[in-house]
Amino acid sequence: MALLFLLDEILHGTNSHDRRIGAEGIVRALVSLGAIGLVTTHDLALTELPSMLGSSAANVHFEDRFEDGHMIFDYRMKSGVVQHSNALALMRSVGLDV
């Protein structure tokens, strides 16, 4: 029997140091049981998990761009950690001076 896990913003609301350690423990336990799954996050500290979990984990991302006041997504999974952020562009689009 296989177990599939889908975790979105794992341990959200926890400080980043404890979240990274806790997320590693949770994912390590699931993988040790033979589970497969996905963890989605905006917390770049969690991109360290694959280096701690070895070949059982990998970083992937979706890319987007901010164009004419709209977010445009390509919906294509790419290897590695995302290289840019959209949060500041979104804040500026609603009038925040950042």
C-alpha cells in the first residue's frame, strides 16, 4: 500500500528555524514509511530539505511573470529553486511603496 502526501505551507505560522527542523522531521518520517508526495511553500529555508534528505527529495518550481498588472504563470514544472520573487511587484501593484 502506498501513501501519498500533499502538504501546503507546512507548519505555517511557526518561526522559520523551527519550521525547517519540523518540516524535515515530518517529511523524513513520511519518506521512511515509503510515502511519496509534495510539499509546497514560499519559505526558501525549506529548499534545504533535499540536501538533508538525499535522493528522496528534489526542489522544483513554477515560474511566473508580472505583466501589465497581471500575474502570468507558465504552469510548467522546472528543476531547482525559483530564482525570482513576485511579492514585491504585487505589493507595488496595489500601491505600497516598497
